[in-house]
Amino acid sequence: MTAAWVAGCRGLYDLLPEREQLARDDYGTRFLSAARLPRSIARMIFPRRGLLYMQVRTRVIDDVMLDFVKNGGRQVVLLGAGFDCRALRFARELEGTTVFEIDHPATQSKKKRVLAGEHGARTEYVAWDFESRPLSELPSELASRGHDRNEPTCTIWEGVTMYLTPRAIDETLRCVGDYSSAGSKLVFNYTDRARLDHPSFSDRMGARVVSAIGEKFRFGFDPKTLASYLEERGFVLERNAPFRELAREFFDERAARKTADNRLIALASKT
């Protein structure tokens, strides 16, 4: 459900004024029935705040990936890919690059069915049941699909951290570190731990919504200690910015204030 909501937010970019359309995804609405709803109803289901948030999140991560590729990177890993369509959206830019999409078999099955007939960048779908297979086995599985751990990799870990346990967070970062060579990039979004411990009214409402559809907010990093946490696992933090700060790089102040202030994006490099 959350994967479909994210895809829908990306695909309904045209509900926003053109100046606020930072990341156009013409595939996203295929994953939800809202694509067939009148625009007035779609606006109620996908309010402007959510659309702006997703535009910033998507654009910032897009830019990290594209910068990596422009500098010669040829391996991209989507960890918990969901209905991410970057391999299609950036087929030209990713020419010569392999995209490894890792997610649950059921999610991948739906994605491939919905996008049947579309052709994008070379993609390796790595079906992975995170509940039954230890992440320590993932680097060897990637290698069997053509991944070269001696070459840089850009790992995108988007929309995942807040649903994991502390143990799963640690295991994931150590796994990424294992298959990443020096100079590799890791970009992910996360929730400020303080807002989980002391949620506002809107935080509580958001948590109830995701809990009602079978998911739950479990984890948040402390922005002040993130650098040391990553350093212990072989990464150097390059940027650690809240969405509202990022939004000011693209929007006017009025629009920027509508983006979430309890969520951040981090960019790190493998040492």
C-alpha cells in the first residue's frame, strides 16, 4: 500500500503547478486505481503537502544517482525498490548501467506485470524475502547477477528505514558496506528519532494511517549522531539535511513550509 501511495504521488506530479514539478514520473499512476479518478477527487486523496514532499524526495535522490552515473558509476542498487521507476524514467542516462532491484517477490511480480512491455535501463530483479533470508547472503546473490563489488555502486534506500527494527538497520548497512567498494554512494531518507519519541498531532495521525494498512513506524535516526553511526559501519556522511531545508533549494518559502520537517535525507560515501 505504501509503495502504491509513493508511486501515485510521483505519478500525479501534474496536480502541482509546473514550477513545483521537480520529478516527473509518467509510470507511477499505473500502480493504483486513483489514476482513473477525477482530478478533484485525486487532489483530496493526494493533498499538496504529500505531493510536494514526494517531489523533493524524488528529485534529491534522482540527482544523487545521476551525478554518480555522470562520474562513471555503472551499478545502481535499489534496496527495497517497491514501484520505483527510475530504470524507465532515466533509460537514456542509465545506458551502460545495470540497475539491481531488490524487493519481496510479490512486490516485484506486480511491478513487472504492471510495466510489461516497457523497456528501460538494464535491470536485474533480485527477489528477496527479507523475513526469511539473511542479508549477509545478498552480496553473493548480487555477484551471481553480475554485480562487481570492486566497482563503485550507488545504493538507493528510499522509504524503508522507518519501518525496520534497529537490528535490521544495522544488518542492512553492514550488507551495503560489504558489496560496496571505496567511493560508492548510499542515499536514504529517514525520520528524526525525536519525532517518534515525542510525536506531534500530525505525526500521530500519520503513524495511525500506516499502522492501519499493516505497516508501522519503528525507527528513526538521531541526526546528531548519524555521522558516527555510519562511520562505525564504514561510511562517511556527506550530507544530512531536513526536507524543509532541501525544499528551499527548489520552492519559494510558502511551498517549502508545506514539506515535512521531521524527515531528512542522508548521503554517504563508502570509505
